[in-house]
Amino acid sequence: MDLDDNVYVSDAENCNIQKFDSEGKFITKWGTKGKGPGKFMQPESTDVDSMNKIYVAEYSGQNIQKFDSNVTFIDMWGKEGEKKGQ
């Protein structure tokens, strides 16, 4: 959950992240299958930090991607061993 009590769900089968409000109402989703910023290879889990930054861990892609609360891509790091973002 984020600071506004929104819930993020990793959908590994459809390669996207879904966002719901605290009452379960669908807000948005983002991501497509693939490699690179905003694309996912079986997103496995999500987490939100105290600054409302969203982290998505990918199983097959072996990366972690970071987004702001507007789901704008910020950074990515993973199996290549180097940061790829801003």
C-alpha cells in the first residue's frame, strides 16, 4: 500500500501492475510484456517506500524497476549488474 492506501498488484501472467484504491476500485494499470523501462517479464512483487516510490521485482526479467506515484519510470537495475535509469 502507498501513503494514500492504494494497493498495487503484480500480474505476472499479463505482465503488468494494477493499482486499486483502498475500497478495491480499479484505478489504473501499466506495463507490457518485454524488457526495458515500463515493460515486465513476469512481475513478481511490488513494494512502496516512505516517499511513495513504487518498486517492481521481475521474476523472468531479473530486474527491479522504480516508479513515482504517477507511475512514471525512474530507474532500473538487475541482472546486467548496472543501473539503467536517471
